[in-house]
Amino acid sequence: MPAKEYLKNYVGKMEGSSENPLKAIPKTSFLGFCGGFLTIGILAYLTNMTSSLLIMAPFGASCVLAFGVWDSPLSQPRNIVGGHLVSTSVGLALYHLFGNHPLVLALAVGIAIGLMVITKTTHPPAGADPLVVITAGSGWSFLITPVLLGSIIIVLVALIVNNLDHSRRYPTFWV
């Protein structure tokens, strides 16, 4: 294929081929608000009441998935908990082996994405976890608090809030 034709086909893929599939449903919006508010409120409250950090920025994005697109495979408990654990583990391992270097940041995110796909725990917000732990210089305890405990709290609130709507069934799968 000539270079000009290849380039035309390549750029043509970027046009998009359909309408936005997302729906603006008031009930979904309200439950998203309630779920995000409750989850982050609980995590922030527990952080303030204990000596343990239970909140991190990627959890806000996890709430978007858990409550806004609750039926997506990326929003299921396995993906929320597993994705955060896999990605954070990669970030911690690479940080403790190679330190805080731009190449380590890039490598950690790339490896985390690959491992989440292989382990069927893909959760986009967890892609930020290596950046969080490496730039903060976190220790291995970060894997338990906030990552494991925080992601479990997200799932618990998602179980309660999402199932308040009789037309929802959360989760769609566990493993």
C-alpha cells in the first residue's frame, strides 16, 4: 500500500463512526452523586478519625465508574480491587528497585496496564496508582492502606447504592 493511501486510511480511523452511546439519565446521575459523595465522604472521614490514610485521587475516578457506569466490566469488584492492587504493586516494586525516575514512571504504568489486561482486572483509574506511589515515595504498607481498604470500601458502598435501584443488579460478576 502506498504511503499516501496508508496515511489516509490511518487518519480516517480517527473520524469516529457512531454517536455517543452514553445516556443522560437523571436517576443514574443522582445515584452517581450519592455513591461518589458517600464513598469519598466515608474515606475522608475515616482518614480524619484514624491515623491511616484511606483516600487517594484515583478513588474519585473509581467512583465515576462504580456509580456512573456500574454495569461496565471495568466497574466490577474484581476490577476495582484487583486493578488497584495490581497497579500499586507494580508501582511499589519498580520504585523500590529503581527509584523515582521518569523512565520508572513510564515503565510502571505500561507494565500495570499489561498486567491488568492479563489478569482481567482492568480498571482505568488504577493506571494512576504507580504514579501516585512512585512520586510520593510510598512504602509497601500503602498497598494495604489506602489501596486495599479503600477499594473494598468503594465496592461495599457500590453494592449498597447501586442495588437501591430496582433495575440495577450490581455486581454483574465477582470473578
